[in-house]
Amino acid sequence: MRKRSGRPPRFAAVPNETVDDADSLDLQALGLLTVVLRHRDGYEITLHEIAEKYGYARDGLAGAWGLLQVARYIIKVRIQWAGDNQWSTEVVVYDTPATDDEVKELLESIASEPNVRTVKVEPPTKSARERAAKHLAKVEAKRKKKRERRKLDFEVPGQAADSGRGRGARRGEDRGSGAAGSAAAAPAKPPRKSAAPKKPTKKKEPGRRLTQSEAAAVKRVEAAFPEQLRALLPSYRPPVLRDAILDALDSRTADVLVERVKRRWWKHGYEEAAMPGGKGIGSAIGVAVALVRPSTDCPEPMCEDGVILDSGAACRTCEQRKEDRKRPVPAPRGEPGEDQGGSAPAPRRWKCRTCHTPGKTGVEAPEDGLCGPCRKEEQEAHEAAARLQENLRRAEAERERLARERWNELLEDAYHEHAEREREAAEERERQKAAERKRLTDAEEQRRLQEQIARENPELLAYSQTA
């Protein structure tokens, strides 16, 4: 269940009349109401998580939730969406019981939202109504018993009954028919003429004194206001501006607020309005508050003007709301519209196909369907793409040139290595041939010497091993 605030609160405060509403709430229901009021819009209410956080069982807060719904501190609304015909539940929280007019206004405001088909109030369950009746009966019984106890009177020992100081004498009660010796009641005095009621004077509440860190953060945010706006602001700090800055500092840092002021000053058109010849700024304080106050359009707590702070991605909820705004709103029943006869519909302004900014009334849409800034951005994008393509082409050509040079170097190294190996192989063959020739020469010389020795000394043949 997603929470809505019936009356946008600035502080998690519970009115005194709600705290004193013992007929409708018990302490558990009052605590649960305080917890729910503490959260901002869009908070996903899960009773199981709240119960675990505060030490209750899984269904420990179901009864307290029923009391809040019966007393109309909580209005549960069922919404059917036109896009997918799905139903969702939203809870609207009030710090005091909602009136019939407020509930009617709530249903009308939700029904006027885009893409809403049906909206209805979900009544409390039978068990919740029975629990509320039992609680009221119990409180009334306790209160009645307490009143009866207060009616009892006691005589103080040692004090005369006619002294006029007893409780009965103070109340002017006649107790002559009671105990013996009691004096008759004194005659009633004429009532005093009531004076004219004085008009209540509204006491001016003093402003809250800022701490040193708060004052430094507020001054830092105020220093981010443009010079054109600071010249229009009063010399003192208006309380509404101070409260707006403090409210924004509850969920954002001073650095984020400084960037928010600079972005909104340009994005919301205040810079163009403050320029010479512009339409001007009507309320400087209102513009300053608009620059710093938190956005109420998106329920995402980390959304900062359409961007999620922690991730830097675009907010899906804001994008969905933009898509919902594009859808045509059906004409009321009985009036001419797009699908009904009658007079022609009013001319619609063209919108940029990129940023969806509406164009000027009476001006035809350009052929490309783009506004001036988007057209300039598209041209710059095309030029950047062309430059990138040219750089890629040059890089590819340089890479091919380097590859060819490297291939040629590899081929030269291969040829050189092959030639070196061929030379070494040729030298090795020459060495082998020389060794073979030397071996043959030595063998021939040895054979010749043996023959010579055999001719000259035949007697030695008997002793020769080679004969």
C-alpha cells in the first residue's frame, strides 16, 4: 500500500485533539498513526515491517490499523488504471479525522489524475467496526465508573459539618436530610453578570534559533541565488524562505541544494524572465522558495528533478508521468471531443519529438519536428559522429600501415634467417666433403706405404697384420 498525505504536513507532529481522542484510539493506534504520519508521500506501508521494527507479532498492529480506519484517520482508496485495468491500493493519512468534504475532494482529485479509470473508498472491515465499538464501550464504562466515584463525599474528622468547608458545602449541595445536626444549605447567591468576552489575542511565536551548522548551510544555499534574484529579495531573511530551506535540508545536503538552485534557475525559465526585455519576476520570495523546495511530483525519495541521486539514472516514475501526460484526456460526457460530433476541437500545439516541449501557439511544426535547442543538439551530434567516423577511418588506415610494415619486417627476418640457415648447411656440406676427401687421401697414402714396405722388406710380410 502506497501512502498519500491528506493534508501535506511539514513536520511529523500529532495535534493535541488527536492525542486526546481516547474514544476512537488506544495507545497502540495512536503510536501507529504517529509512525505513518512521520513518512513522506510514496512510502510503501507494510504493517509486517512496522510490527517487526517495534517488536510486535506479524498481525499485532492489525487491530490498531482497523481503529484508525474506522475513525477516518486513514482512508483506504482503491484505484483502477486505464492502461492495464489493474487495481492498486493507496492510503491517505490525516492527522485529524477526515470530513466528508475532504473525502469527496480527495476522490475528485484522484479521479482527475491521468490514466485513472475508477476510484473508490474501501470501507473498514466488520471486525474493525466491532473492535472500535468495544473500545468505545470500554472507555465509556471506565469514565462512568470514575464519575460515580467522584460523587462520593467524606466528612473530615474533627471538623464541624456546618463549617461550610466540606466538599458538599463547596458544591452548594443540600445535605439537610442526611445526618443529624447538619445545617441547612445557604441560600444561593445571585449569579454574577458575566463580563463581555474578550477577543483572544494572537500571540506572536518567536522564530526558532538556528544552530551553527544550520545557519552555515542556509547561508551557503542563499549564496547560490543568482545576482538578479538577490537584488530583489529583502535585506532580512523571510521566515517562509528559511523554513523552505530547512525543509529541503532534511533530505538533501547543501551541495545538492546549490546544484538544484542553479539548475532550476535556468530550466524553469527564471533566467530568461530576469533578462532585460523579459517578462520579469513577480514575487522574488516565491521564486526563491520554488528554487529550493523539494519536488512534490515524484514519490521517489532519491529523485532529484528526474534523476536518481545515488545512481545517476533517469527516474522511471517521472518518465512514466511524462508518458501519461502525452495521452489524450477523454472529453467529459456530453461535450464534443475527438470521438464525438459537434464543433471541431481546439487546435493543439505541436511538441518537440525529442524533449516534448510544446511549441508556440499558431506556429506550424517544422519538418523535422524538433525545437531549436534539440535541432542544435542533433546537428552537434551529427558533427561529432562525423568527426568520430573520420578519426576511426584514420586510425584504421594507420593500423593497416603499421600492420604492413610489421609484415614486411617479419618477411625480411624470415628470409634472412632462411639464408643464414642455407649458408650454414652449405658450409657443413663442404666440411663433410673435405673430411671425406681427407679420409680417402689418408687411406690411399697408407695403402701406398704398405705396398712400398712390402716390396722393400718381403721378409716382414710373415709378421704383418695386414698381409
